[in-house]
Amino acid sequence: MVALCFSRQSVSKGESVLKFIKTTTIGGIAFANLLALLAIVVVCFVAGMIARSPLAKRFYQAIDNGLLSIPGYAFVKAYTDSMKLGQAEAKACSR
């Protein structure tokens, strides 16, 4: 209750809530920002490792096979796969 009254008073005065949170800076950058950036990099790295796993490939195949029941999906998939092959051949010929 006391915290609620305190926050109402400070917000009503137009003061920033961030004024009451102590932040440690390293080289002018808030430590919390550096920690958040590191967490994002780690999460992306772990997601990439999981995406390359055999389990993820089986999951992708299961989803892809399920989508083949949608009318037109097989056509679009074949068309985009042929475009990818065409680009790969073009890159191979340009070397």
C-alpha cells in the first residue's frame, strides 16, 4: 500500500520511475542493457543449434507433410524449390 502511494505521488509529479531504479553503467552503457543483449545472443545461438538438430528436421518434415493436404501447397512448394535450384545453378556457373 505504501509503495502504491509512493508511486502515485512520483508519477503525479511527472517524475520518471526510472529515477528510482539504480543502474550500473559500464563504459556509459547500462549493465542491464548489456545483460539483455547477451541473453538475446545466447537465445539465438541455442535456437540455431536446436534448428539444426535431427529432431527439428523430423518436426519440419511432419509439418510439411501435413501442409501437403492443403490445395495448392504442393504446387507452390515445387515452384519455390525449383527457383532455389535455379539460383544454386546460377551461382555455380558464375564461379
